[in-house]
Amino acid sequence: MVPENHIGLEPRLLMSAAVFSIVSAWLNHGVVRVLSFVVSVLLVGVIAWAEHFNLLLQYEEWIRLGMPDKPIWTQIIR
């Protein structure tokens, strides 16, 4: 089975999506502000976590690391 833990772009670029949540938090008030802030923090956290555990790697980085498989605990969950 071919591991599916690599993508063609830099995973950290996905964190730029948090910018929209931050702008939304800046423009709004109350609950929307808090929700936007929480979404941006969670988005950055999930991407950093996935990159740390080799669940989401740029293709070149995946090759450089010797094409590692996903951690065994991700295959058990299936």
C-alpha cells in the first residue's frame, strides 16, 4: 500500500488560511471574534501536529526522509 502522507505543496502554506480567521476576529465583536480566534488557533495546531507526526509532508521532504510510512497508530484507527 502506498502511504498517503505527502502533498505537492508546503503544508505550512495551509496555515495562511488562519489569516482569514484572524481578520474576521479583528473585524467582528463578541462571539464571532472568539470563534474566529479559536478556529485560527486550532487550524494552526492541527497542521503543526500533522506535520510533526509525518501525517502531512511536502513531497520533497517525504522523499528526503526516506518515504516514511504513516505512524502505525493511524493505520489501526481505520
